[in-house]
Amino acid sequence: MQPSSIFNRITSNGKFVPEVDGLRFIAIFAVVIAHIDGFFVDKVEELLHQKDKWLSLFDYMLQGGGIGVSLFFVISGYILGLPFANQYLGDGKKVVLRSYFIRRLTRLEPPYMLCMIGLFFVLVFVLHKYTFNDLLPSLMASLTYTHNLFWDRYTLPLVNGVAWSLEVEVQFYIMAPLLARLFLLPAVKRRSIILLICVLMIVGRSIYQLPCRSILDAIQYFLTGFLLADLKVTNTFLKIKQPWVLAIGIPVLLLVFIFKMLLPNNDPDLLLNMGLFVVIAIFNYLCLFHGFINGFLTNRIIYTIGGMCYSIYLLHTVIISAFGSKFINGFFFDSLYLNLALFNVLQICLIMAISSIYFVLVERPCMDKYWPQKLLAFFRGRSTVSWKTIPSLLRLRK
């Protein structure tokens, strides 16, 4: 095993598409930078007891980093939609729902639960930020993916604020097999229905918002992923010459961030949300089908970091909060903006170091769909296998 291979993803079907992990990199990078710099701006303004106009403008521009969550939703829709699209539209094997849901439990739940429970104990017994009884309800709600149901849309989970989006992902995961029945319809009809649902959800949200966050806030992005999966399996896409791909793609990429920057969190503005939906769909289409920024997306460092996005997402805000104040208090540059640059470098290095360790030790082993059986074999080792065979049993599939 090469040293770098310990950071590679393990895919359940053995197929690896670097562009997808490259898109994951863009998503996680946007989220992390927005949170790092948002923390810095808040702390500095708190220390200075006044707002710096350039920092405030910078903070406003960084609202565009929130686009990362929407990109994650599109990617999830695409990845979850592909097996169903292959089943209904291609020559792929049937998706067994029992295996589909067990895979979710064995792949994503252990890293999530270990992170949430670990943070709970740190917050209660190490930092003494909350009492056991005060934090327990929030932990239980997060572990059961129901925090969004019991708290309003402006209250984030106390244990780990970013967990709200993972709850939305779970809702879609449950709905995906039912939504996949759309693939049984004729091409024009199913694609028209998918687009109609997306438009109606955006229009409906501009008229009325549920008091809590839910899949209804983001269903258009998941269904965009479904539509891309449909186009991929049926090999349906426009023939666009490369110069036009760049001519369209660069403005679209800029518009993605501009639309998101103009949209504060949870803003139901109809035109901005419709515009954001359109440019995100076009951006992902160009990346997956026409090689837009392909050299970047398929760079080994980029897609390797993108492959670790789940671990990074789970841990990054915790790391920012844990070390942020210490870094700010220890800065030595006279320039506020040099300190901002240094803060970014230090935080990114820490986030990558800690998240990489978590990925290798916790998340990556769970990518092997046979890890429960291998773990069981390990504990039964003395009675069922010899100690010499255990390493081969535990070796992760590539």
C-alpha cells in the first residue's frame, strides 16, 4: 500500500470518479473559508468594539461560501440517483432497499455518532460550557436527526451546528427510493416533472416558509442531482465546443457565488433563489459532462481532500472555535489583513491535520461495506480464525 493511498476513498462499487470528489472539494472549501473568516470578523469586531468597513464588506462577500451546502445537496442527489437510474434506465442491477439503508447506517452513522458523542463529553466535562442535562436533549435530537423538527429554523444544533444539513440529507436519503420511481416515466415527462417540482418548491418557499428547516428548503438541489444522474445514464447531453464551455462556465461560476452572496441565510426571495438554482444546475452539468475546470477537479490533491469532506465537515467548526480565540490573541502583525491571512493558514492547516487523522482512523474504515463482518471476525478471531489470518481479514478493499 502506497503512503498516499490511506487518504483515498473506498467506493462500494469500485468505480471512482475524480470529478465528483473535485466538486466536493469546492463545496467543503467554500463552507470552511466562510466559517473561518466569519469567526475572525466577529471576534475582531468584538475586540475592537467597532466594525471595520473592509472586514465587514469581506464578511458580506463570504456569504457566498454558503453555496457549499447547496453543492453538497446536488452531489448527494447525483450519487444517490445513479444506482436507481441505472436500474430503471440502464442495465444496472436492482437496488435492494435493505442493503441501501444498511449501507447508510454502516457508512455514515459511526463517524457521525462518534463525533457527536465525543463533542458532547468535551462540551460538558472538559469545557464545562453546558451542563449534562442542558445539552442532552440537543444531543439526542441530533443523534436521531430530529433537531430541525423540534427547534425553529434559526436555532442550530448545540453540539455541532453544521449537523442541521446532515438531517436534511437523511430526509432525502429516505425519500430517494420513492422519488426514483420517476425514472420509470418517459424521458420528457419525468424530466418535466422533476423541473416542475423544483420550480414549485422555490415558488412555494417564497410564499410560505415552514418554521423549521427541512428537505422542502433544498429539494430542488437534490432533484438537480437526480436529473444529472438521468442524463448521465441515458447519455443525453448537449454537444458544446470547449471554448463555449469556458465562455459559459466562468460567468456561471461567478453568478453562483454572487447569487448566494445576495441571499442571506433562509431568505425566501423568489428571483434570487430561482437564479441560484439555475446557475448551480448549469455549473454541475458543465463540470460532470463537459470537463469544465477538469484539470482542477481531477488534480490528485484536490480530489483527495474532497474525498475527506465528510470528516472535514463534521469537525471544522469545532476546530475553528477551539483554536480561533487563541490564534487571534497571539497575532503579531500590525496589519489586520495580514492577521486575517495568517489566521486562515493556521486554521486550514489544523483542520486538515485533525480531519485527516479522523478520516483515516474512523471514516475510511467505514467505507468498506464489509467492515462489520470483519470487525466481528476480529473479535471472534481466537475461536474462528488464527491470529495470522486477521490482518488479511481486516485489509480494506480498494
